[in-house]
Amino acid sequence: MTERSIKNIMPRSPEQFEIIRQERKRLIMDTALDLFAQEGYHSCSINKIASAAGISKGLLYNYFDSKEALLIAIISEGFEELIEQFDPNHDGVLSEDEMLNFLDQLFKILEENNQHWRLYYAVFFQPDVYELIKEQFRELFQQMIKLLTDYFTHHGVEEPENEALVFGTLLDGIAFNYVMYPELYPIETLKKYIIKKFAYLNK
Amino acid sequence: MTERSIKNIMPRSPEQFEIIRQERKRLIMDTALDLFAQEGYHSCSINKIASAAGISKGLLYNYFDSKEALLIAIISEGFEELIEQFDPNHDGVLSEDEMLNFLDQLFKILEENNQHWRLYYAVFFQPDVYELIKEQFRELFQQMIKLLTDYFTHHGVEEPENEALVFGTLLDGIAFNYVMYPELYPIETLKKYIIKKFAYLNK
Amino acid sequence: MTERSIKNIMPRSPEQFEIIRQERKRLIMDTALDLFAQEGYHSCSINKIASAAGISKGLLYNYFDSKEALLIAIISEGFEELIEQFDPNHDGVLSEDEMLNFLDQLFKILEENNQHWRLYYAVFFQPDVYELIKEQFRELFQQMIKLLTDYFTHHGVEEPENEALVFGTLLDGIAFNYVMYPELYPIETLKKYIIKKFAYLNK
Amino acid sequence: MTERSIKNIMPRSPEQFEIIRQERKRLIMDTALDLFAQEGYHSCSINKIASAAGISKGLLYNYFDSKEALLIAIISEGFEELIEQFDPNHDGVLSEDEMLNFLDQLFKILEENNQHWRLYYAVFFQPDVYELIKEQFRELFQQMIKLLTDYFTHHGVEEPENEALVFGTLLDGIAFNYVMYPELYPIETLKKYIIKKFAYLNK
DNA sequence: CATGAATGAGGGTTCATTCAT
DNA sequence: AATGAATGAACCCTCATTCAT
């Protein structure tokens, strides 16, 4: 008796169904993210996503209400992961180690998920989708600024808020340039420069 | 025989046709830029552009070979205007006055043409269109870096190239944030800070 | 659990889908052939074909990649049917019976599918489509010439290849005239004449 | 004083205008025939014809009421030239010399105007245009058959009408094949064969 | 007579979404 | 749960024709 026949006979428990659902969702989102990033959101059809994921068009609509809902899900998840990078122990304070670690993580994410970032950027600038994420993004930025301001205050930097603003802005600029020209932009140089100039390490 | 009666008989002169063409092109490009910026390139149909410009769909194709050609024309023109801001007397050297003027101009352009910049950004991240402008943009960036490197060298800054890179990156970051959040981002503060920290004015 | 209830739950099997596809393709091709033949390829819109077939425009593109692909499919099928008429037992040799049968069949096809032939001819002379079928047609003609040359050689005809060439050319001329003027052209007379003059029957 | 200035001052006589008109018509028709033959009637736009002829779109409509009218004019003229080939001294009788000359002319025309013939054929099979020429063509064919029948009768051929029919049909077939495959079809061989078998020369 | 800007109906095609099975 | 056939609105684009000049 094969595993296949077992599956057909044994009723699945609700938990098993839920697990299958989650795996499918994961598969669809990963596939869609890759394709959206490679080809652009508008240029990538539902058909292509379903094919690439090895499922039918109809099934996709079982998991996401629309193409846009799928996009939103992907983007939102990306945000949440990004937010996780900040203040990992959730104490609202950035230690020197956390600062270094944060920079490490940020550059690592940039380098590893280069393509995905392009999608995020592309999406940010789509007026229709933009409105939906605006708030989330604003909060993220302000939270980051606050953490950095505190950090600079702790390290006796003058005008700590401006310093935080510049630092945050610079990170945006780095991300932007690196995502645009991954092979040309000297990201390692920038990283060292930033650590030297903004980490204010005591060591 | 009056000139008037001649006009009624004679066809338009090539010059007259050229004037009409230029005016129409201008009208179409301006209209399209506004709509592309407001609604996004893909979400904005040729129909809508033609209607907004008060012309027929067909006429648009008398002036631009395709929707994409229209976009390219708009973007290219934007680039050219931008390039004009750098080194206005074309001597390849940035004086202190030119540096200040350049920053003034840059922030002014950002504030005045906020919408257009959003379009530029949006377009940069659309994989299909991106390839078409990549080179132009890269050259612009490198030209700017070179000018700034020279500037910093002249002013005795250590690691002038890195300084130029960081400065350029920071400007990108500022533009990015301001375009995303014009009402939230404290661009004036940033401007002052930048002039203080990067202009290395002797005065 | 009855088969009926299964049917209601289970999706269609691949075989069922394949059947649907074949039937639909058949319907579309038949409809298109009629319309192409009646109105000409360029003058007959996809809209008209879809309407006549009782399906949506979009569905047509589920079965054929383009209007041209649809045309090619129709023409190719016609060719294949025609090729079947030659040397039906595929031994590369034309017996006297087969020769008579071939002529019978050829004239029968001409009479029955008059419209379709007009399409074939029309298409042959459209420069844009012509290139796509040129080779197929050439092969068909040469295959026919070879069979006929062998036949005439067997029957002791002088210059058998020229005889075959003339015979083939004559058949083309007959087809051409009959397709152009089905009600005027005395095809039966020609048929008898041809059998008398070219079949070289021993009986 | 240049010729140009004379032209501007001196009023043209009606005859001169008429000559200019005729030359223009000639130019347009020749240009259009080339383009129609090369690219197909439907695929060749009025714009392209006007450009190739070095005139404006508007002017073309000064000479022909529509694109179709232009086509009809071209085709009709072609017919008239063809008709000229038969019975050049208009005595309704074909001498042996005229027969040979006719065959010579026919093959020469075929070889020289290969492209144009393809257009004629293409047009014959366009249902909308076909109706307009049908009658002309039928008359031409019947006139030819009559001449040939008389010729064969004069030369004591049995079943002269059938012989004429076969002969005419064969010529059609030759034209068809040669126009389709100018580089492959052994037209010279066919020509010799035809003269040998159908001219019934006494010499 | 001569121009080409301007029109607008219609062309082929795509694709998110629905639904019978 | 799962399929892909089917829809139809909207897309970009073409082009014969008109007309003010």
C-alpha cells in the first residue's frame, strides 16, 4: 500500500489541512515574489505565477482574493521581517552590539535579497499600492529614527536627531544605489565608512 | 493679393508644421508626465492621456511611436534638465558658488517637481523600462561623483572619493525620502546640515 | 457513492479536458476556414470568427496563439489531407488503379471543398503568409512529380519527367480555373480528356 | 531667370496640367504596384505608397478616390495590357507567327513582371476585389479559347475546343507555378514542350 | 494644387477573474 | 480541494480618410 493510497483513504485532520494551506501560501508567495521582482508586477500574469508554482490558476484564488491581495501579502511580510531587524530584544534601546549587528544584518539582507528589494521599491512608487503601505513605512522610519536618536544621545553626539536623520537617509541612499547597481556600487566601502563615522564605537 | 488670401491657398510651410509638432509634443509629454506620475505608468492608458490632452488617440501615435517611446522621451528630457544643473559653465570644475547653487537648485527642483521625481523613481524600478535608462543614469551618477571628488580634493578632504560617494548617496537618500513623504520629511533641516557638513566652505 | 456524485466533486480529468480542447479547436478551425474563404484572411476579423463560432474572442486565444497561427493550422491540415491522397498505400509507387483513384479523389476534393481551395490559393499569394508555407508546398509538388515520373517511366512514356511536369502543371491549371469559375469551367470534360491523354491505361 | 521662376509666373495650359496629372497617376500606380506586390495589398498603407512616390497622402486622394480605387486601376490596366497580347492585328485570327509570338510574349511577360503577376493572382483571390474583375477575366479567357479553338481547327486537330481548353489551362498552370517558384520551376523546358506539342507548326 | 495634422473606428491581443465540473 | 475552459473589458496600436491651411 503506497503512501498515496493512504492519503486518499485517511481523512486529514483540520491541523493537517491548515499545514497544507500554509505551505501552499508560502509556495505561492515565494514564487510570486521572484517573478514580480524579475519581471515587474504588471508584466507578470497570474497564469505565469500559477504555472511556476505548479498549481492551477483557480487554486491560487483559493488562497488570495486577487492579484493585488497577493502583492500586498508579499509586501507586508517583507516589512515585518524588516522591522524584526530593529531592536531585536524589543527593549527600545540600541546597544553598540545591536547597532553593529543591525548594520551587519541590513547589509546582509541587501546583498542576499537584492532582487526582492527592487520589487519593494517598485511597489512603493506605484500610486495605488503606495497608499496601502505608506503608514506602515512611516512608522518604521520614525521608530528607526527614534532608536538612532537615543543611540546618538547616549554617545554624546551633538544634534542627535539630525544625526539620526542623516544616518537613516544615508542608509536609504545606500540601499537605493546598491539595489539599482549591485555590480557597480561599492557597498563594502560605504559600510566601513558608515561604521567609522556613525557607530561612535568606544572600542 | 493679400497675404491672407495666399495663406488660404498655400499649404502650411514646413516651419509652420514644425511649430505645430513641437507644441503638440510638449502638450502630450506634459499631460502624460502628470498622469504617469499620478497613476503609474502601467495603470495609465493611452486613451486617458489622449483625452486629458484633448486630442485623439491616433494623433498621439503621430508624435510617439509607442507608449514606451513616450515614456522614454519624458524621462530623457528630465535627465537632460537634471544634467544641466551640474557644472553649469561646463568647465568640469565645481566652484564653491557652484556647489551652493547646485544644492539650491537640487532642492528647488525636488520641491517644485515632486511629482515628476516620483515618476522617475517608479520607472527606475520597473524591470522592463529600467534597462532603457540604466546607462544614462549611471553616467549621470558617475559624472556627479567625479565633480564632487575633485571638489573635495581641492578642499583638502581626506578620502575625497569616499566623501563624494557618501555625499552623492546621501543626496539620493534625501531625494528618495522627500519624494516619498513630502509633507513629513524635514528637507530644510537636512539641507542646512548637509551644507554645514559637506560644503567645506571657507567663508 | 455514485459516479455522478464523484463527477460533481472531482475536477475534469486530463482526458476530458483534451476532448474539450480538440472539439473546440475543430469548431474554431472550421468556422475560420469558412470565413477566411468567404471574406479573405485580412478582411475577416477575430471578432467575427469568435462570434460565428459562438465563443468569446478571448477563448480563441486559448487555442491559437494568434490569428496567423490559426491560419497556419488550417492550411497545414489542408496540406496533410491532400498529401494523403497521393500514394495511399505508401509504397512510393502509383499503380494504374491508384492513378485513376487519385484523379477521382482530386476532382472530388476540388468539387467538394471549392471554397477551401480558394482560401489556399489566396493565402499562397499573400507575401506575408506565403513564406510560412512555401516549403511545405514545394515538397508536396516535388513528391507528386516524382510519383508521376515513375508512373510514366513504367508506362514507357518518352521524356517521363517532362510529361510529369506538364501533367502536374495541368492539374494546377485545372484547379485554378475551377476554383475561380466553378460554374463556368467544364471540369468534367477536362477530367475525361486528361484520363485519355495522360493515364496511359492498358485496358 | 530659372525654369522654376518661369513655371511660377507662366500659367500652365490645360494640356500641360493634364500631362502632369497623367505623369502623377503613372508614378502613383507604378509605386503602388511595386509595394502591393512586395508586401501585399492589406499590409501596405497609403502612407507608405505616398512616401515612396514622394508625394503627400492628401495628393494621392486627388488622383484616386480610395485605396481600393487605386488597386482597381492597377489591375484593370494590367488586364488591358494582357489583352493586347492576343490577336495583335485584331483580325480575330491567330496565324502561326502570331501564335509563336504570343507564346514568346507570354513567357517574356511572365519572366519580366514576375512580381506583378503575384499581385494579380493575390488580388484575384480576394473575394471583395474578385467580383469586380471576374467578368473581365472571364471574357479574356473565353476570347482566348475561341482564338485557340479556331487555330486548332485550322490545323486539323481533333476535338479542337478541348485542345484549346487544355492548352489554356496549361498556360494558367505554368504561370501559376512559375510565379510561385520562379527559381525552381523549369519554365524553359515547359515552353519548348508546349511549342512542340501544341503549336502544330508545319515547318 | 499640395500638405500633413487630425480623426476614430476597428484591429489583434492580454489577462484577472469566474465557474462548471 | 482543484482544474483549466471560458469570459469580456480593456489594452495598445493602425490606418484609410478628411480638411484647414
